Amino acid sequence: MDILENAKQLAKGTGELVSRKAAQVKEVLLLKSRVDTCEELLQKNYLELGKLYYEIHGAEAEEPFQKACRNISNARRGVVELSESLKQAEAKLKEM
């Protein structure tokens, strides 16, 4: 009987340990998920703030922002030019 009772106690203790560890893992995963969500919100808001600054001050940006605003302007120009080239290339392709 002693061996059977010891086995039951061991199984019970192991089950409780596994249950506690599962709860801890769940808590860690939940916290990681919340951190990721906060980081995504930060990135989204940084992007929105930068876009708003560019729209308001892009042409006359202050010194620390001039390079970034110039790069954005150049990239926008590139998008327009490349989009036009793409339309022309697609039109030529359809003619064939």
C-alpha cells in the first residue's frame, strides 16, 4: 500500500507543478503579447507623427529634420516617376 500511496502523492505533486508552470508560461506569453502590442502602437504613432510633421513642415523643416524631409520628397518623386514608367511599360506589354 505504501508504494501505491507514494505513487499517488508523486503524481499529485507532479500535476500541481505542471499546472503552476503552465500558468506561469501563460502569464509570460500574455505579457510578451502586451509588450508587442505596445511596441506596434509606438511604431504606428511615430510614423503618424513623422508624416504629420512632414505634411506641415516638410518644405521648411528645421535642421535636424531637413535630411529626412528631403529623403521623403525624393522618394515621393521617385514613386511618381516610376509609376509613370510602369504604366508605360504595362501599356507596351498589352500592345504585343
